Amino acid sequence: MPAAGSSPAVHKNLMPKTGLFCNRTLNMRGVRAIGYDMDYTLVHYHMRVWEERAYAYIKERLVAEGWPVSALHFDPEQVMRGLIIDTQLGNVIKADRFGYVKYASHGTNVLALDEKKRVYKQTIVDLNDSRWAFLNTLFSISEAGIYMQLVDLLDAGSISDVPGYAALYRRVRRTLDEAHMEGQLKSEIIADPEAFVDLDPETAMALLDQKKAGKRILLITNSEWKFASAMLTYALDPFLPSKMTWRDLFDISIVGAQKPAFFSSRTPAFEVVSEDGLLREHVGLLETGKVYVGANAGLVEASLNVAGEDILYVGDHLFADVNVSKSILRWRTALVIRELEDEIRAVREFSEDEATLSEKMIVKEDLEREYSRLRLQLLRVTARYGDDSDMTQVELERQLGQVRSQVVAIDEEISPLAQRAGELLNQHWGLLMRTGKDKSLFARQVERYADIYMSRVSAFLHETPFVYLRSHRGSLPHDTRDAVHVLQSDEVR
């Protein structure tokens, strides 16, 4: 890490891990202001380290209350972002883009396919229903992990303080909130940021490019002043030009923003007037270079004389950042998906096996069509209707047996490849953006609410602040490969 005050590396040498991915056409030349969340957006953390400590704080509180949880241990592979807690049944599930449940675990016990179908055969996940708790941020990993373990204890009769699975989830949620409110974990992080923060030296350059290009750069974070100041000082200041600090990057900085209410409320603003966080009530428009607590989106728009599509907001929380800002204010939106780098890497490493799997699936589909054709011929022969077949019943049954054996053989070749494909990124749940061959419900939410998405803010270096980002023309099941190519070529023109 360079010393504080040293100059950042030359722009052309910076290589983002992944680029910008566009769901909805976005002309960056028309964006006049860019707002940023902080946690897992401008500042990335070592998720396993952070969530293990959060898990420990939940566990300590439950132990103090007499719960039998001393033997429990944090398992970072047990859950992942994009899963959904079914608080009614004590399950954790993964759904596809249509809301159909594809994988499920009761507590830590994976439901067999037949059991999953029985439980959810008439269920479509609606995230507006309070039954479902959507894990749409990396901060959800610890609470979901310990919830699954507590479901096992509740089923075993080891916990008697709560009447059911929904009450158990509320208890876990409340316990974690109390730990955060006391600030123990954040104090630990401030004391040793190197252990928790995953530095990205290129983030500062991305923001500098945008600022020098005439964009108004905003900080809008729920984190309180003390924590935000410490994290941004550690994560940004060493990579800024001499004598420049993170305070100089942002035209307006808002901490304690209380998102998602920030986008719909009229919360008053208080100015931070000293480094120890002393506040002074603020009246009127927000001033450039100042740091505020509270405030609201309407006040930001009025202060900058910009609104709607002139503002791009970048965050990591599907609901509190991109959903609400898009739905209420029509701001343009960008979602940071930290896991994307690992997902893309895993898919690329599996590409040769994926090609083999696809080839074998084509063979299987052809065999299944042939099997179905022979079954229909046999049905017509035995039921004595339709056109006469050239083959007898005995011949048809013999050919059916041969094709069935071929299907079984190809299935044996496909099975280990399909299993490996289903374990990419996470051995229990697979890929974040996929559920089998289809998009996951998480991916559908990204597609619906985020105009663009990326793995980290420094991905903006892959383009310029003046880029015109165009979404790909979506293909439909009836499109041929040639038609898809023509559509994409037409989109370029």
C-alpha cells in the first residue's frame, strides 16, 4: 500500500477485474451527479472475517441469555447472498426468476427433491410478503447462518423461548441489530482496519475521473460519522494525490442517511462541525464540501439543481439502494455485486466442461425425442389407430429398450458434469445469478432495478465518464442463432 499523500498509479495501468454490465441503456454524458454508498461499495470488507465476528456477537448474546449455542460455529459456505429465508417453515430456499423454489434446506438439512416439491408445489415466492426474508446483502450471511443452526435446535426441543420459526428469525434479527447499535463490531474494525478491509487502490482513480469530468460526486451512507470517516480515510486517502483526502472527493457527504427512508422522507439535515462528530442543525440547501447527518433525497436534488435521470446512485443493497431510488425518484442505478468476480472466474474455468456438457445434452435430447417417437408409434400399433407402422409391436419394443439404454448411458456421463456445474461458486447453492440453467430470483431483481452492475466501483475505469452504455438486445426462445446475431448487429448500428 502506498504511503499517504503519494500519487495514484497511471490510469492506463489500472485493470479492473470485471467491467460494467448494462441492463438498461445509460448515457454517462447525461449523468450530472453520482452518489455512492460506502459499505461494500466504496469500501470492501473481507466478508468471512466480518461475518464471523458478527456471528460471534450474536452467539455471545444468546449464550448470555441461556441459549444452548456454545458449540455452534460459523460456516461461510452454508449460505450466500440471494437466498431467501422462509420464516414460516424455518427453511432457506433458492428461487428462480419466476419465484419457483428450486433448492431448499430446512435448518441445515437439505430437502430432497421429492420433499421440496411437496412443500412448495403450490408456492410462488413474492418478496413483498413478510413471510420471506431476502438475503440481498453480504451483511445477511451471519444472521442466516446462525438462524439455520437455531432451527435445528428448535426442532430438537433444545430451545423453548420462542413459539416458532418466524419468532426465532425475529429474535436473531433483533440480537444482531442490538449488537450493531452498541457499535462493538465497528469499534473493532476501526481499531484494526487491515484485518477487515479489502483495499482496492483503483477506486480513488475512478472517482477522480468522474469528478474531473464535471460530475458532482456524493457520499450517501447509513454508516455513522465516526465509522465512515475512519473507513474512507483508510480506503481512499492513501491513493489520492498529495494533500487530498476523501473529503475533497465528494461535493456533498451524507452519513447516517437512514436509507431506504432517505429516498422518501423529509428528514432534516445536521451538519458535522467537528472531527469528534459534533452536530449543528442545518437550514436551507446543502453546501458543497460539507458533511451532514440525516437529510433526504429531495434536499439533495434541490441543492444540486438536478433530479431523476440526471443522478446515478451506486450501492450494494438491492432494496435500500437501487430498488427504492429507482422506484420513487427514477434515479439511474448501479449495483455493486462483489461476488461477481468469483462467479465469472468459476464459469470461465468450467467452460470446457460446460461445452462437453452441452454437447452431451444435445445427444440426450435427440435420444429422448427418438424414444418419445417410438412410444407414440407403439401406442398407435397397440391401440390400432393412425397410420400403419412399418414395424411390429415386438420390433418397436426392442428399439425402445435400446434407446432407453442409450439414455441411461448418456445420463451417467452427464451426471458428474451437471453436479459440478451446480456446485460452482458455492457447493450447496451454486451460482449467485443462476438457478440451474435459468436466472435466479436475485438476478431477476438485478435486471429489474439496476441499470448497470459491476463487481466493484473501480470497474468504471473499464470505460470513461463519457461512455454511452447500451444494453444487449434480449433474445427469445423462438429466435434462431442467426436471428440473434442479426439483432445484436442491428443494436450496434
